[in-house]
Amino acid sequence: MYLVFPTHAELARYTSQKLKTLMLSAVPTTVGLATGSTMEPVYANLIQSLQSAGPQDFKQLVSFNLDEYVGLNRQHPQSYRYYMQQHLFDHIGLPDEQTFLPDGSCTDIDEQCAWYSQAIQQRGGLDFQLLGIGTNGHIGFNEPGTPFDSRTHVVELSEQTRIDNGRFFDDFAEVPTHAITLGIADIMEAKEVWLLITGEHKAQTVLNYHRSAVDENMPASVLKRHPNAHILLDQAAATLLPAEVQTHYRTQAA
Ligand code: GLP
């Protein structure tokens, strides 16, 4: 199901309210978080909303991030751990022991991958998974062709993904060639999934998703099989969808 918001800002506000409710839950809650520029206003809104609600302890919350670059440690400004500390965790005082990301600088990557999927399962799986999308349809770092039954694994990043993500690095040669990502099967076991897609530069990706059958060459298309997946778009990302689809799913809710 799509939800089409007039702007990225409104989509971000709406998503932050969902995350806030999950994070303040009175029962154990496991949330899958994502990085990327799409999520920056989501986390900015979330911080503001949590801070205005007064001190929180997040006792019931554990988070697992989707992915991390191989070879970057948590102090590296382009590592996803650094992003999460800067854009969310440090602002709300979420302790390290409640937040998990794959460790891109670990010595035994295969062991780390196996541990990561198991750690999520031991918590009873993800209650909620937040997702962005790459222009080639990747979710997490599951590039086109990734088997739908994959668990946390190491991937070689496609040229397209390295080019897309190169904007965050001073020099293209510094863009990592590999990453650790939650697998498609891990993502599909989440009880609820929200895929956020914003900006005109993702409009073609949205159209490709819309037209795609459930196909490993369009990783996000697997969500068409998920019983509780929602695709949240801003108007700019929705522009190439058929007019009746845009109208049908338009929402003002924020
Ligand atoms: C990276 C991340 C993805 C993210 C994607 C989109 O490749 N691994 O999880 O969804 O970028 O990022 P952005 O929101 O910056 O377009």
C-alpha cells in the first residue's frame, strides 16, 4: 500500500510519530532502523518530539540497524554507527547496549553476520523495520540479484550504489567496496515494514518498483509479498506513478 505525502517534511513528521510510539512502548519492542538522507528529517523530527515530551528512559527498546560499511569503524564520519550517533542516539541518550549495528571493523565478518541475524531472532524478531531504497531498488545493501532467503551477509557494492553514496565521501576511491547488510529474509520477518522514498531522483525507481513483479532483480519488490508493508512517498517521488494511483493514495495526514 502506498501513502503519498505532499512533501518530504510531512512524510518525515508522520514517520517520526510512528517511531516515537514504538520507542516509548511499555512492552519490549525491537525496531529496525535505517540511515541515508531520506531519514535525516525523520530523526530530526523524532528528536524534537521526544525532547519536548521530557526525559525518557526507553527501557523496553532495542534497535538493530540495517547495514554498515566494511572497513569503517564507529569513529569514521561516514560509518553508519557514526551517522546514528550524530542523527539520533546521542541526542536522546539511548545507551549503546540497546543499539546494534553490524561492526564493519570486526575481524571475523562471517561470525558477526551469523550472530546479528540470531540476535534479532532471540529478541523475537523485529516489530518494525524502517527502510530506504537505492536507485537500483536495493533495500539495506541487498543489491539486485540477492536471494530472497538471505540472512545477514557481506555484499560487494554495485558500481551504481558506490556512485550514489560517493556524494558523502571526499574522494570516490574512499567509498567502501563492501558492506554488511541484514538479509531479505530478516527484513521480511519484521511484523511491519515502512519503506520511505523521497525526491524526484527516486521517481523512476518508484515506477520500476510499481511495475515490477516480485523479482530478485528488484529487491524492494519482495515487499509486495509482505502482509504489513507500507510504501511512503513524497509527491516528487510519486510523479511517474499513474495519476489514478497518485490520487488514490494521496494523504494529508502528518
Ligand atoms: C544506502 C543504504 C540504504 C539506503 C540508501 C538510500 O545505500 N544502505 O539503506 O536506503 O542508501 O539512501 P538515501 O536516503 O540517502 O537516498
